[in-house]
Amino acid sequence: MSTPPQTVPVESRVSLRTLNTFGLPAVAAHLVRVRGDADVRRIVDHPKWGRANKFVLGGGSNIVFTHDVDDLVVKVEVPGLRLVRETADAWIVEAGSGEVWHDLVAWTLDQGYPGLENLALIPGSVGAAPVQNIGAYGVELQDRFDSLDVVDLVTGRTVTLDAVACNFGYRDSVFKRHLLGKSVIVRVRLRLPKPWQPVVGYLDLERRMAETGNHAPDARTVFDWVCAIRRAKLPDWRQIGNAGSFFKNPVVTPEQCRDIIGRDPEVVHYPLPDGSIKLAAGWLIDACGWKGKSIGDAGVYERQALVLVNRGNATGGEVVTLARAIQESVYGRFGIRLEPEPVVV
Ligand code: EPU
């Protein structure tokens, strides 16, 4: 006797405008919300939806929709925040991938588990954090990573991945490559090392220390500083739609850097431990005169040229047109190809 197929609560023709931080218009032909492993398995086992192409959507903070989505949108809403264990040298915390990233940061501090404060106010969900290997003010997700659980979209099995399997890079991971669309991240575990030590080597934080005279800030103070710095130069997507930095900071060889310094001696650059040099893409875009400019309703943010914004009714097409125009002018002036950070759909 065969068991009847489980029902999967699929919604039809769902607007994605409020489900992406850029606020771009797009419609999902079908969308299903998942709150745990069993929900994902029900989709995989379903005779119709199991075979459908899937598009996994987290907090929608790193995506540019240029058209409607025909695939089944799997909206990740897995809840939960807990301490898994405390050892002599770390707290291991676990969060459901549908939790808001900043809420996790605030919760860990409230519980007395410091270590994520430099990553305060980064938009998006917990599940999106490893996809992007989010980073800010001297800390990247991979520096605090323990492991994560995914449900495979073909077998329906839950698998645990460690940092090696995630293959983290600068704003990059296996989830942007081999595992793109193949699995759903359901839980992320972070390792917050003891004893806690502040990470305050980033220029903006050094400036705060000098201004306040506080050279030994506690985690709450670093959190407050990071929130203030971000609020001053990055727009709140609830007020002005955006996807954070639109381009990655390009990494070049010392020879390429010398060539660029020849074109403009002021170029902002940072030597990396491996001898290569990171250039500030925001500076390159700013130097090409893009700050505050727009194409249609897609614009370059006035206070940080690396951030593209939605001035009201931008379409994904306008964002992509603006991004291409910026890429061309930076290439023309500096010979550098800027690579977008968000996924363009
Ligand atoms: N700059 C300009 N003009 C601009 C923007 C920047 O001259 O319009 C100069 C700044 O003065 C500074 C340098 O460029 O000297 C770097 O700017 P900033 O310190 O603001 O950092 P960023 O390189 O623009 C990166 C990350 C951010 C992260 C901050 C802080 C990338 C692509 N971006 O920005 O991450 O919050 O550092 O660590 O790596 C994100 O990825 O979405 C993101 C916001």
C-alpha cells in the first residue's frame, strides 16, 4: 500500500518585492516556506515539486532580480537560537538559518558570548551569512565558523559541513558555486573563542578609540561603534533599498598596483599578507565621478560609492545597466574589472 504524497503548501504568484532588500519588482510563480528539515524533505519527496527547479531565498540581501522567477522559490524561515555547548576555550552557538543575522549578533552579546560584534548590522539572514562569507571591520564569518547543516535538495538527507567543505573565500563559498541551488542551509553553528579579544585594527575603529580615549573597549562598545559607523555610511535597506557593497574590492598584483598609482597616486590600497594588494572599489568608483549619480531610479549612494541604491521604483534592469556603466568607466580609467558581489537573477 503506497502512502499518499504529503501536501506541500505552495503559494502562487507571490511578489518578491518585499523579500529582497533592494526592493526590486519580481514575481515568484510558486513559493514555499520551510521551517525545518522535514519541510524541505516534503518538497524533495513530492511527485511534482520534487522534480521542479528550486531557487533558495534567504533574507534576499544579496540578490538583484531582473525578471520573474519560474523556479519553485524555497523561502527559508528556520527559527532557533541556542547555546550548543561551552568549553574551556569557546562558546558554540547554533542559529536557525531563517533568523535575522543582526538578531543573532545581539542575542549572543545579551547572553554574554562575545565575538560577533564586528559583524553587527549586516543585513540578511543567518543562512545567507556563510553563502557570502560575510565580513566587516576585520572579522569574516569564517573566523567564527564551526559547522552548518544542509538538507540536500536531491536526496532530502541532512548533511553537516565543516569549514573545509564550505570552501570559504572573500565573499565566496561552495554555496555560490558547486552547491548553488542544490541544498538548503538549515542551521549554522558558530565558535566564539575564549578568552575574548577585541578586533579593533580597522581604521574606522582605531579612529573611534582615538576619539573616545577608550583603548580597551568591551564587546558591547565595539558593537555600538560598528553600528554607528555602519549607520553613518551605509543606508538602511528598510528606508533605501540596497544590497550592501555592490562590487568586491579587487585584488591586484604589485605591478598592477604600481600602474594604477601611476594613473592616480591617491588610490586607496591595502597590502595583503600574501603580497597581493587590495584596492578600495568605492574609491575607484568615486574617482570616476559616480557618487550620487543615477540611471532611472537606480543610483550610487551619496555617502559610499560602493553601494548601489533603489531611489524608489528601480528595476533590476536599471541596476544592471548602472553597474555595467560603472564597470566600463572604472576599466577605462584604471584598467580594473570590478566584479559584482550580489547574485544577478
Ligand atoms: N572610499 C572612497 N569613496 C567612497 C567609498 C569608499 O574614497 O565612496 C574609500 C574610503 O575612504 C576608504 C576606502 O575607500 O578609505 C574603503 O572604504 P570602507 O572602509 O567604507 O570599506 P569598503 O572597502 O567600502 C568593505 C566591505 C564592507 C564592509 C566594510 C567594513 C567589501 C566589498 N565591502 O567596504 O562590506 O562593511 O569594508 O569592513 O568588501 C558588503 O560586503 O556588503 C559590505 C558592506
